[in-house]
Amino acid sequence: MNQDISPFIISIKTTAMATVIAFVLGIYAARFVMTCNKRWRGLVDAIFTLPMVLPPTVVGFFLLVIFGRNSFIGSLLLSIGMQIIFSWWATVIAATVVAFPLMYRTVRGAFEQMDPNIIFAARTLGMSERMIFWKITVPISWAGIIAGTVLAFARALGEFGATLMIAGNIPGKTQTMPLAIFFATEGGDMQTALVWVLLLIAVSFISILLMNYSNGLQATFSLKGRVR
């Protein structure tokens, strides 16, 4: 029996796109929170972290309200011939929203662990804040950024509830591996469900191994640099 591999392809494409978006937004969000007024920092942090603690179906409901046909954004997109709901982009949006908080929180934690004296020294040397961020903060925090990227990737790969709410389960279009597992199990096809489960575990396991390997390489290069 030929196995339909479209859930695997859709999952990888969706997860890759969501991870890239969460990577960029997470780094900038962490920088923004670190530099914003302390009075508003807690509020902004709570907004950025909220999708991580809400049930995925609640996140999916809000996305449905935002991008639905009757919403301002949804009607605006429809006027230019774009429909988000029940499209592949809906799977990307759902995966990005649930993966972003993990990226943001991990990167922010890495930024907060930096020695502030390094930043002060760079400022006394006349470096701009932008240069300090890209030339000092990001390279020093690279291990945390990699960890956040892998966590975001794994979260996006396993996203189910929000995806089902906003994208539905359309074979060959929006059916990701978690959706394929659920509906195969619901239909009594345990063999197909097991195949997708094992494949999902394998991809997640490989991503974690790559993270550990990259962190090990960074530690080796850092040690060589100190010895020199």
C-alpha cells in the first residue's frame, strides 16, 4: 500500500517557515523587551509569552477571529484575493504563534545572562547600540539562540490544536503529521498513525542532536579562542 507522504512534506515546509519567522521575531522581541521602559516591560513580556500558556484551541480561536472572513484583516485580504483561513499559510501562522514564545523566552534568557560590564565597556569605546547588539550580544548569546531555535522548531512541528482551528484538516494542503496521527487514530488506522508518530519522534530527536552538536562545536571554538 502506497503511503501518502504529503503530511510529512507539509509539516517540514510549515515548520521551516514558522521557525525562520519565529527566529527573526524572537530575537527582535527579546531585544525590544530588554530595552523598553521597566514600567511596561512586564506587560509586554506577558503579551509575548501568552500563547505559550494558553491552550492551543484558544490560540486558534483568536487567530480565527483575527483572520476570519468577517474580521477587518480577513475582509481586507479577501479584497485583494488572499484567503488565510483553511490555507497552507494558516498552518504557518498557527505554528509561528505557538513557537514564537519559546524562541523569545530562550533568547531573552540568554541576553540576560550576559555580563553587563561587556556592554558598558563597548559603550565606552564608542560603539553604537545597534553595533553592540549584532557584534557582541548576539555572538555571545549564540548558544541560547540555537537552543531557542530548536525548541521553536520542535513546538512548530508538533502543533495541533491551533492548526486544526484555523487551517482545518485538508489532505495534501493543510494536513500536517500531528493532524494525520489524530485522524488516523480516530479512524482506527493504528498502523498509519504509528508510522507518523515514529517519523515525528525521529525528526524531533535529530533536531535535538544537531542542537547539542552545534553547542559542542561552539564551546570548542570558544575554548580555542581563550587559549590563544
